[in-house]
Amino acid sequence: MTQPLTILGIAGSLRKASFNRYALAAARQLAPEGVTVETFDIAPIPLYNQDEDANPPAAVTELKARVKAADAVLFATPEYNYSIPGVLKNAIDWASRPYGDSAWDSKPVAVMGASPGAFGTARAQYHLRQCFVFLNMYQLNRPEVMIGSAPSKFDAQGNLTDETSRKLIRQLLEGLAAWTRRLQQG
Ligand SMILES: Cc1cc2nc3c(=O)[nH]c(=O)nc-3n(C[C@H](O)[C@H](O)[C@H](O)COP(=O)(O)O)c2cc1C
């Protein structure tokens, strides 16, 4: 029997009809047996202020607890101006502090993203992967899940209808689960 795993999904968009939120919803459905994908909404997190490190807002305390409790993290990032949205970086920064108490440290992590553009957030994903290095997160390299031309891949209700993207997300989750179990075995 393999150990059940919990993956915490975080979308880098606050938009209700966000393709990246929809992609995470698809990941919840596509999770392999023994894997549960939960989500955390970063909308209530205020702007980072280092003066508040010792007394963070409740939403940040909750984010840190949820990340620490999860076996792994899955980011679904939009691409803003060839990088990750400020709201996502802001949440990452909060949960990395105070120095010495980062929630991200040693966490297995995977990334995916959806965009109406052709490159499916490729550039943003590489900026996010750079953050993982300093955060000492253990990133899954493959598959790279870049959902380009997103409006043609989701239906009006936000369901991911594109079979190739569904297959890639399934492979991403299987890969993240295997990677997490390998790291947990030491
Ligand atoms: C400020 C801003 C900058 C953007 N820059 C890019 C970009 O560099 N590359 C890209 O593919 N799309 C860009 N877009 C379009 C987003 O990919 C699109 O709004 C997408 O739907 C956002 O993700 P979401 O649906 O999860 O909210 C940008 C959108 C905004 C609002």
C-alpha cells in the first residue's frame, strides 16, 4: 500500500474565471489514486510588509500551515509581462518569512500554467523555477505543462476539455507523487 499524499494547489490569479484556477480544478479531478489535490486561495493575503514578519496576517499564518501540512505544492501560474503575477510573488514572499521559518523549505513542487498566448506561461514558469532555487524547494523538472491558446482548451463552464492538456496534468501529478515519495523515503 502506498502512503496517501496531499498536494496543495495554489493559483497565481485572483480572477473568478481564471484559466489557472480552472487548471487546478482539473488537477483535482485528474489526481491519481492515493493523491488528493487541495487548493489555497491567495486573494485575502495583503501586501508584504517586513515590519509584520513577527505578527503576520491570519491569511499568511493559514497559508504557511497549509503548505507545511501538505506533502507537496503545485503552482498554476499566469504570465504577466513575461513573469509571475505580483499577487503570487507576494504570497510566496510572505510564506518564506521570517527568515529561518520558511514554509517552502525542502518541499517538493511542480508548476503548470495557462495563457491565451502561444507560449502557455513558459517565461513565467522559468521565473518561478528560479524562486524555487533560493527557497530550497525540490522541483519536478518534467513534464512541463504550458497550456497555450487557453480559451480554446476550456469550455464556458471552465472545464478543461483539451485531451492533451488533461494527459499532461495527469502525468505531472503522477510525476510529482513519485518524486515526493522518493524524497520522503530519503
Ligand atoms: C498585466 C498583465 C500582463 C500580461 N502579460 C502577459 C504575458 O506576458 N504573456 C502572456 O502570455 N499573457 C499575458 N497576459 C494575459 C494573461 O495571460 C491572461 O490575462 C490570462 O488569462 C491570465 O491568467 P488567468 O486566466 O489565470 O487569470 C497579461 C495579462 C495582464 C493582466
